[in-house]
Amino acid sequence: KRLDSRIMKNMKRIKNPYWVMTTLTEDNINSILNLADFIGAEGHGWSISTDYFWNGRPSFKDLTVAMVKVVRILKSHNYNFSQFMFNNMDFSHSRGSGCCAGNEMFSVYCDGTIYPCQTLHEKKKIGSVFEGYKRIERETNKMCVDCSIKDYCSCWCPLYHKPGDKLCDLMKFITYEIVKEA
């Protein structure tokens, strides 16, 4: 399945740099390779993520196979991986470790109230767009301290992403695939 030519034409009209954001689902996983080829050829920034509340679909096997193919397609275009993110792993610089909610990322409600993230809203109001806010320190999962990819991963969301789970394993696998020599 090819990308609709109108989409590609309109994307080319937008001047770089811009980022394409894709959430992988079982409905679109089979067409991600066409998008990878387009993005690799055009050199656009790309952020791919699984649903934060990943329910096992697409399957871990399908997700792994698709992401390895995506990385290999991007490499075939000599893609600059500093423009690539997967589940908030940033390959442009070391972000340090720990959840960035309330530090680099915020959730702003319609009334202007600022929370560190869309999930912690019941626990931690940190300000408002009218009165300002107070940044909170990053929280690092103790199990992530010695991880080989912590500088890329930033230990992701501590509520939904636990070291040793399948998404953690996938993130390590994808990182190794990106940084290994061709």
C-alpha cells in the first residue's frame, strides 16, 4: 500500500524541519514501511510511538519485526537518526534519565491549570498558565540506573513502562539496531 500521492505532495510543500508523529497500532503497522521509505528519502524528523497504554496489540513480535525493518529502511537512505524518536527515546542528545513530566513536558487543561502529565493530574497540580508553574525534578526508576540505553531512553514513563517488560526490551533492541554499524 503506497502513501496517497496527495499526502506526499502536501508534505513536500511544508519546509523542513518538521516532525512526523506516528502512533503504531494494529491498523497501521502494515503500512509503516511505506512511510519509512518516504521519510528516509525526504529526511524528515520522525517520532514513532506505541500507545502509552499498550494492550499487547500489535503483538510484540509484529512490533519488533516492523521496527527493525523501519530502522533498516531509514539506514538505506543514510538517515540522520538525530531526527528520530521511538517511544520518547531521543537519539539527538543525551537527555539524562528520569521521567520528564513536569520538567520538559506538561499537560495544560482547558482552564489553564498545568499538571506534569495527562495521567498525574489528580495528584500534582504544578501551576497555571496565568500564574506560572514550578518545575519538578526528574524521577529515575532505580531499575534503570545501570541500563545501557538510559541516555537515549530517559527511563520513559514510570507509571506504564517498567524495566524488564516487553516494551523495555523492544526499546533496547531498536537502540542497538540504530547504533550498530552497517
